[in-house]
Amino acid sequence: MIITEITRNIKNEVVNKRCDLLMIEWYESTKRIQRLRTEEGMDIAFKLLGNTSQLHDGDILYEDADKIVVIAIRACDVICIEMLNFLEIAFISCEIGNKHLPLFVEGNELLIPFERTMQTWLDKQDVPYTLASRQLLRQLNAHVDANYHRRLKSSTKGIPLFIKA
């Protein structure tokens, strides 16, 4: 079965049908093209384009009279940093961004998929953290859309360059 779009999420409704789970890792939720198998053995291929390019926990992929196929994101080992004050969070977030690590938010905590080098850095900076097993659901994203730079009207063309000796 090929899935090209996600129509709705089970979190907003009550469904009285048999539920076949498609368990995925957090990093698989952003892949646009992939082939996976549900717990009951149903093969599912994704070709998600456009606005439906990310899978979310609880997304319904398939539905018939008897069952539904639902996405479930597995829990993984994470580093939990409780939000302290604005400057400390800005400093920590900047460092995480410099390392190109994904950053998630849950309540008043920053969550990072466990990585030994990040744990060592947090220890050196005396940042309090805990280790836990959690679902990573709400990723912070600082990307701009593909057409952003095309829409910019300002340009440096026609502006004279003055160099003083």
C-alpha cells in the first residue's frame, strides 16, 4: 500500500476499530520516502510530498471497515534539561544548534536524543540534566521554506561600493 498523504490524527477522536500500529523511530518521522511494516505485517510505503511531509504520533494511515493503521513513535533515551532562565536556555540551545543536534520541547523541558558528547559538554558546563526514556514529538525547527530567498526583494545590485584608501 502506498500512502501519499495523512488525512487525520487519532488523538482528536475515539475509534472503535482494531488498531494496527506502525512503530517508527523519531528520526523516521521526517523521511518523505520509506517502506515499513506494521505490527500485523502489512507493508506500507510512503511518498509524502508537499505539506504532509512529516509523520506525527497518532496519524491514521489507512482505514477500512475493520481496522485502522496508526503511527506510533517509539520512546528513546534522552537528555532532559529543565528550563532554567532565558540566558542559560539560549546558551544551551545555541550550543546544541552548533552541534547540529535535534532539539525537542516537552512542557518546561528541552529534550535531546542521548549522545555521550552532549552529556560530557553539559557536565563540563555544570548544567543540571536527567536521563530518561521519552517519546520525541515536538521538534524545534528553525528552517525557512524553500521559496523564502526567492521572495526577498532587497538586493545589493546597483549600490556603489566605496573603498577608501
